[in-house]
Amino acid sequence: MTYKILCTDGLSQSGLKEIEESDVLELESIETLPHDELVKKIENYDGLIVRSASKVTRDVIEAGKKLRIVARAGVGTDNIDLEAATEHGIFVINAPSGNTLSTAELTFAMILALSRNIPQAASSMAQGKWDRKRFKGSEVAYKTLGIIGLGRIGREVVLRAKSFKMNVVGFDPHLTDEQVESLGVKPLTKEALLKSADFITVHTPLTEKTENMISKEDFSVMKPGARVINCARGGIVNEKDLADALKQKKIAGAALDVYTKEPFEDPLFQGIENCIMTPHLGASTVEAQDAVASEIASYVNRFFREGISSTAVNLPASGAEADQYAQHIRLAGKLGSLASQLLNAKVENIIFYSASKYPSLIMISALEGALGCCSAEKVTLVNAVSQAKRCGVSFVEELIDQTSEFDSTFGVKLSGEGRSVEIWGAIFDDGASKVVRYDDYRVDIDPVGSILFVKNEDRPGMIGRICSILGDDGVNIAEMQNVRKKPGADALTIIGIDSSVSQGTLKIIEGEGGIGDVRYVSL
């Protein structure tokens, strides 16, 4: 099967090489695409790759009937409606490391430009002037740099500041003081940082909590000689309050590379000489463009091969262990799907059993498999939990004290409309995944393909009759097993087949004497 990928915003073609050479992906790359055209075009694509120019709003998400993944070739995802994407089961991923160095370098270039008045002096020289006294600057050595946000980019800025002999203080609510100190940074509260820093740079995502993180009240506590840099996301620093602070000389300068609205055409900073502005150049290097394109291409290619992305920003649980437990996640999804098809009723309760604590994504995968078979809407790992809650399906995880001959074993029990089905699976030492139990029957099933489950009386001729009916319909049997709890008890006949079975054939089997129940499933 081939999946169609649409790439907008003119990504590096050399970086997208992995998608272009993939045998499962078909790439269409467009330099620019107006929003209305994107809404019209997206319905035919399985994946969408964007930078910051394209706005993946709810109307785009809802128009993308086949859309499975939206990939942002960069760090931020504020141009993507995460809520709408999650509702529709669409994975959202980014490329968090591709432009790390380029943005860190630009940030430090801004620090140096502010301290030495480089843009202003260059502009003066271009006008034929020679004014050395006017552009006297200051050294950055032994000055205090305050960094808000100590993620990948913030940490790279730390390294550069240290090489310039700067004192570095930091604020990051997601890190402990010990973690901040391990970076060679003195941990401070946000207010203490603003009061003590000579240079203040922000490196956080744009969220409800970080929007207007630096505003009027914050500028009032800064040193008169403080300089503010924002190469992260527009909106973290309140632009109007910053312009007022510069005009009123509450701070000495600012440097902006990002804005609340881009392209930025507001005259807010016109005439303010101590404000340096660049047109969102953080990732605009040849190396960064190749890196983010290559990184996102790798993630997209892997997603369509494996059906999961551990780097998705809208997973309901940490994806950190997704690679280590990828086989468990796939098997759990199969167990949920198998149980749901065998139950053949509205699912009301789901229990995930295990003898040891597993990452949450494994249980969520079982939830996805169970709900995906009975929901008219798309159910994936990113929206399985919310879909279950919306549909009133209760789900719990139970640790049980059970010994097993298998090292990795877990089960799923589905209940609804007065019925229940319990399915257990295991991963063997050789890497094989198997279904090992169906209710009270011990089984050995490869969880793939088309399978027929027949409960029948344990007497001669039953298996032969079932096989004969399938043969009359041209259905080829790939494998078969017959299990029973004890001699004379009802048996379970499990038949792996090479194709689907018609409803007519299923009814013929059901009509045979001694047949109790027939279920056809597809995994």
C-alpha cells in the first residue's frame, strides 16, 4: 500500500530524500499553498508536512478524511490545532533537534549584536557616516545571562555563554534545582532572574502558560541596562509592552526574531533604534533546513511503516518507552481487536491484565484495538482514551499475581450486553507474538490475517464437515487447531484462512448440527 504525503512551505528537497526513496510513500512538495487551497487539497493525503507558514487549523483537520499524521518541520506546533488533531485520531509530530544549533547561534548573535550595536553601526556606515562614539558598546564577559527555558536550545545557549565567560542563571519550572545546577547554571525564580540578569533570553514553547510570559510588570523589575532576546515563539514576550519599555528607556535594548503575527507588518517598533528585528531566521541556515527536513522525513517514513510515532506530541502518555515496547504495543492492539470482534456486542467495560507493570501505551493500544472495531470514528493511540470516555466505556488496569511459562504476558477482558471475552497474549524468547488463551481455552494463534473461530461438539466428523463447507466456497485453509478443556467437552476449532468468508458460508456452518457459535475475525 502506498501513502500520499503533502509537503508545503518549501522544505529542503535533499532532506526529504528518505520519503522520496520510500517504497510506501508518495511525496508531493509545494513551495507555498494558500490556506483555502490546502483545505481543498488535503482530503486525498495520508500525511501532511509543514513549517510555520501553513496553518493546520480545524477546517484543515476535518477536511483531511484520510489524514493520519501532521508533521511540523521544526520545534513549535502552535500553528497546528492539537485539540482538533487529537479528536480525529491524528498524530502530530515535530522535529525538535534539527534547528537547535542554528537557533542557539542566532540567539548568541543577537546578544553580541545588542552589546556592540552592530546593526545600527552597519546601517550608519552604509549611509556614509563614521560615528565611533555613538556606537560605544559593552562586553558580555562577566555579565549575567538569564535563560528562561532550559531545553535543547537553552542548553546550547548555556555552552556558548560559558565560552564567553558569562555568568548564567536559569528558570525552568519543569526542572529541579539539581538538574539546572548540573548544566552549570544557577537556578532562580523567574522574578529573581529578571531582576539580576543583564541579558534575558526565552526558549520555551508558546502555550497558554507562556503566552505574555514577559509583559509590563516584568519589564518594570528589570535593570535599566537589561536587554531582552526572543528567538523562540512570538507572543512569549508581549510586543506592545516591550515597545513601551524601550521607548520609556526602562530597558536598554531588545532583539526579536519571532512575532505574534508573521509576516510582521505592525509599525510598533519603527523608530526604536535599540530594537534589532530579523524575519524569523532561527532555522534559516542551509544546515538546519537539511537537518529538520531529514529528521521529519525519517519520523514520517517510520510512522507509516510501524503505525506509531513515539515522538508524537499529542500522545496521552509518554512515548519514551515506545521503541523498547513496540512489540508489546502491537500485540496489545491485536488482543483488543480480537476480543472486540469475538464479543460482537457494544463494549461497556475493558480490563487490561498483567503480572507486571507495563508502560501506559500498551494498555492504550489494547483500548485502541477494542474501540476501533466498534466505533464509526477513527480511533488511534492519540484519541483512544478520550473516545472511551466519550462513549462511556470504563477501562482499568489490573496487576494480578499469576505465574506463567511466558516472560511477557498480558490479557484483555471485554464486557458488554451481558457477555464477556477474555484474550491473553505472550511474547516468546524468539520474538514471536502469540495469542495463548481465549477464555478458558489454551490456544496458539498468530495474531494476523483472517481467522475463523468455531465452537462445536467434540465428536467425530465435525472438523471434516467445517473444512468441507469452506472448501465448497473456495476458501483455502492455511492452518488449523482444535482445542478442548477435557475429553467430551465442547471444542474450539480455530482455522486460519487465506481470504474472507462470505456471510452465506458462515450461515451454512452455523446451521450444521453440533455447531454452537461461529466468529470470523480479521487482524
